[in-house]
Amino acid sequence: MPLLDDLRRRARALKAETLALSFAVRDPRVPWYARLLAVAVVAYALSPIDLIPDVVPVLGYLDDLILVPLGIVLVRRLVPPEVMAEARARAQAELTGGRPVSRAGALVVITIWLVSAALVGWLLYRAFWA
């Protein structure tokens, strides 16, 4: 299946680029604003938990298909080309192992879910019982 092979190739490329960004963000030649955005994109991309769960029809995959690639493209434009080249080479060397996971990204997403649930609970309480 050519379409399935193409999707697998793109997924591997996205994984490699995300890992490269995680390496590039540690380089002192990268501006602070690019680092901040890169940390957010990498943490979200590597988080085992999605902001919008994949079980939600259509919307669940939009974050993975649109937000992560857009964030990567934006960060790539902000990071100096020589830094990205070095980070890509390091990412290719590291990709022989398992999938990298960002525990910090998972913590951020869990915190957002908990704050959202608390807010909804508080609003429901005020609307029906206060």
C-alpha cells in the first residue's frame, strides 16, 4: 500500500524532526524565544497524553496533524540552520532506540486537564447548586 508507506515515512520524519528540536533547544546559539516555543512543541509532541484525546472524532487527530507540524515549522524558522543541521544528525543517530517520551509534556497536559475539569465543576456548581 503506497499510501500507508508514505504515511509511515512522514511519521518517522516528524518523529526525527521533533527529536532534533529537542536537541537544538539546548544549544546556546538558539534565541530564548525559539527555545521557549521549541520546548512547548517538543513537550506536547512527545507527551503520551493529548490535549484533545484521539477518541474525539476528527478533533482528536487535528492537534497531531496540524498543531505539531505547524509548531515544528515555526521553530525551525527561528533556529539557526547550522544548529538544526547538527541537531538532525544527532537525532538520526539516537533514533535507533525506543520512542522518546516527555514526562514534562505529560505533566503540562495533565495539569491543563485538571484545571479544566475543576473549572467546569466550579461552573456547574455555581449554575445548579449555588
